[in-house]
Amino acid sequence: MKKFEILGTGCSKCTTLQHLTEQAAKELGIPYQLNKVTDIKQIMSYGVMITPALVVDGQVKVAGKVPSIEEIKKLIQ
């Protein structure tokens, strides 16, 4: 099972990234667990300074933008 984390303070871009990530995983048939991380100290512990960010299995895959659903599919496989 893949573990996804959406890092962000709850802005609209963070919400969009969460929905697109869930949609991409469902389209690919990937079982996943998704957590939202809103604590600034925890976000910074990943080395992320600009949100939103997508973390897959502990690795930051993208930060500071919302990628397309096709880009997300490539990042989460």
C-alpha cells in the first residue's frame, strides 16, 4: 500500500492536490493511505518551504505547485 501525504496549510491548492492525487490513485488502481499534514514544523522537517507538496512513501515528489493528473500518475507509480 502506498502512503501519500499532502503538505500544506489547507489552501485551495492543497485541496486540489489532494483530490487529484486520490483520483490518480483510483484510476491506476493503487491502494493507498492519504494523510494531510498541516503543521508548519512537520512540513519544514521534509525540507519543504513552499506548499502544496506531495510526499510518496516518505519522499517529496513535488512542492510549490499542483501538477496535472498525468504528472501525478507518473509520480505515484
